[in-house]
Amino acid sequence: MDTDLTAAYDRCRELHKRHGRTYYLATRLLPAWKRRHVHALYGFTRYADEIVDRTEELPPAERAARLDDWAGRFVAGLHGEPVDDPLLPAVLHTIAVFDLDRDDFASFLKSMAMDLTVTSYRTYDHLLDYMEGSAAVIGTMMLPILGSSDPAAAREPARQLGFAFQLTNFIRDVAEDLDRGRTYLPDDDLALFGVTREDLAEARARGRATSRIRELIAYEVTRAQAHYVAAAPGITLLAPASQACMRTAYALYGGILDEVAARDYDVFVDRALVPQRRRLAVAARALLTPAGTPVVIPGPARVPGPLAVPTP
């Protein structure tokens, strides 16, 4: 590779290492030649997210213009035009090597643009429409890199794993998203438990959730776990050399939900993180697990408070 392309891959790897610690650890279990391509996809998605979420001091129109400009350079690169960017050459090279579906990238950028104007979602179906571009397509982007004995059968589990990972992040990061003026908990779900956005903001200010908010979060955990269940069969369909990586990511993201449950579903008391010792133990166990072994599926949520949690 030329110097600029090598530097672009290095830039993506640094973004991944700095901002995606759980996924970065899992990626370390891949064959070396695959890692840089996973870093490239992470770098692409992270940089778009940075434009949307780390430029909050700018007017919305300017943030949108920055995203449009970067997306325009990306599209130009897809058409073979020279790209003056420290990161894009890596993802463009990865797309070319694996012939990744360009529509997945367009869907992703569309969802990123939604974050500039959409602050809540009325129903879970509406949230799923957003996550189709922001999460499900990440799974289908990754699948050709990971490799599979049956790509057609592995496609839907890969999409479901994208949903599971992102919903896990939404559950963990309720407080952080509120600080950005957004909620990714559907309005209908809030209403089901008698919770308002104002209630969430008050809990954020207090640093403590009410019983109704904890019941709401437990309900969202059951939603995420349903996606993990749907994703589980896809792990054993991956190329044997990729299974340890995804077993680790699956277990560690699912472990975030365990940490949320351990806090009695209070996502305001602190940020739920999987301890480093457990992270390393999970990675070591994944390395020792024979390819083709079914993954351990998360158990049902422990429901707090006196109210029964409806089935999602």
C-alpha cells in the first residue's frame, strides 16, 4: 500500500482503539489481515458520528453542511475521484477489496443526518427504521470481511446483531443522549410506563432513576435481548477464524446489559461498563472455544419494582 493509504488505515485504527474499546478488543482476535478492514469501517462510522455529535457548538445548518461535504467527498471517491482526506482512502479501499454494498453506506449516512434534526421516536418501529441505517447495515458491511460458509443465511443474524449492539448502547447511554437533546427510548414505551422526557431529565439531574424508569429500562433490555437471540445462530455461520472475535463482541456487549441489571436498571447512577478482568476473560474463553460451538444466549431480564414488564 502507498503511504497515504497506510496512514489512513492507521488513523482508523487509532479512532477504533480510542473510542471503541469493547469492539477493538474483539477485533484483536481476528487474523491480522482482516483487522485493518474492520478498523476502516469503524473509522468511517465513528468520524460521521463525530461530525454529528462533537460539533454541538455549531449551528445545525453548519453541522449538516459539514456532514454533506464529507459525504460528498466519500461519494466522489466511490466514483474514482481523488480524495483529500486522512481517513476516507482506507474505507474506499476496503469497499473495493470486498465489493461492499454502496447502498449500505448511503443508508448509514442518511441515519446520521437524521440525528441532526430528529430528537425522539414515537414507536419502536420508527426507531427500527433509524437503526436500519445506523446499525443493521453495519452488520451487513462486516459480513464479507468476516466471511461466512452461508452468507445468505448469515445476513439476517448479522443485521440483528447490529440492532442488539446499538440498542444496548442506547440503554446504557440514556443520560448522555439526554445531554444532546435526544431520546432513543420510544415515546410509546415511555407512555406505557407513565414516564415523560421531563421525568428522564429530572432523573438525570438527580443521578438516580425512579422505579417507573427502572421498569422502562428493564423493558428495553428485553427488547435488546430478543435481538441477541435472533443474532446468535449467525456466529457459527462465520468463517472459523472470525468466530472468536464475534463471540467476544457478542458476550461483552451483552455483558453491558448484565451491568445495567446489576445496577437495578438505574442508568443514571453511573455508566455501565464491563470490568477489564471480565473483558479479558471473555476474550480468552472465546479463543479456546472450538469453531461451531453455539453461543451462550443472554437470559431474561430481572424485572425491578412491583409492575410486570410487558413482553415486547
